[in-house]
Amino acid sequence: MEPAPNPISFSYDMAEAASVAEPAVLVLDLDAPSLQGLASLKPTDEDVARAAIYGAVAGKQFLARRALLRHFLAARFHCAAADVVVGSQPSGEPTILAPAQTAAPFLSIAGRSVFAAFALAARPIGVDLEILGPAEEIPEAVLHKAERTSLAKFDGPARHEAFLKIWTLKEAYVKALGVGLAREPSEIEVHFEADGGIDLIDCGARVPASAFRCETVRCGRESLIISCVLL
């Protein structure tokens, strides 16, 4: 029997992502020349206040990401980007304040340097990304004991990539839960099946998620690890 197709796919084109059925996941390089005009959208008061908590460079990147997110949501909701307002829940998770929706969709955002990922769905969803740079020391305290055993099979760059896949899946999962890193990461185990499938085990119980996706992709001048969890 053929496995059911994964409902999660990553798009790198805003027009395409705006037209696909949910869940919609858009991945962008802020430095792409085609996005420069869109990134100059006048920020909302909420965006300005949020950007102020970052440094100058990170704040500028935040405003560019937020501008592109508003353009993406405007295309999905068939309205002007200037009419889209994104705020934050008490937990820090993003929420769409305007335009008002009959059934408010779930929104997740990830950003690293000049890269951004936006995920939109009718049910809880989380997305995370990391830049696949040079291998670094792995913070083993965030790992489940089974993950430490799994990573011991790898060396150097392969081990670093395997760790980032684990980490981004954990981040995507807690974002979908709406709790962020208030959770203890070592309580969550990421298990990769031999056939390419993914399981998440939370405090010993298998997570009944609708879908997972974790990929290493080339975006602009960098390789990225991108993970998405749909509950």
C-alpha cells in the first residue's frame, strides 16, 4: 500500500505559497533582489515595538521578515499588506490581529540571519530553521538519552547536521504546542525511522502529529535545515 503523501511542502516563491492549500510553508532569503521592494513596507506600531528589543542589525532583519510576512498573508487573505497586523500571544507565539478571520489560522515564524520561514495552517503548526554552518560543539543537555546514542554514530559535519535536524524538529514541535522553549528539550525525543519517517516521543508517549517534514535545502548562498510539525 502506498504511503499517504506528506501534506507539508516547502515553497520558495511567495506567489506559489499564497495559492497552495494549507498547510502553506514559505521559505525566503531576505537578500533576494526580487524581495527588496516588498521588505520596505511601512511597519506597524507592533512591529516597531518588537524590533526595538533587538540590536540594529537584528532589528532591521526582523522588520524585513515582518514586512514579507504581511505581504504573504495579504496574498493569502486577498487584502492589502498595509492592512495586515501581526502581534504576539503572551507565550510569544505570533498571532494575526488583522484582518479578522472567521476561523483564525495558526501561524508560525522562524528567522535566522537573512532567512525566514512562515507556516500557516488551519490546525497547530510549528516551523524552525537553522543555517548549516561549520560543525560546532553540541549542547548534549538538550538531547534525550536515545538521541545521544544516535548521534554517537556520526562524526564531524554529519553529526552537526544530524543534531540540527533533531533540534529544529524539537523547536517546531514546541512552537506548534504554543509553549516555545518553556518545555525541557531533553524530555522530547526525535526518532528517525529507517524508511525516512519521523517520530516524536514526548515524555515517553508518541506524539500523534498529522505530519512532519525535515529537510536540508539550499537557499541563496547557504544550506539550511528546515523542520515543520503539523499537529
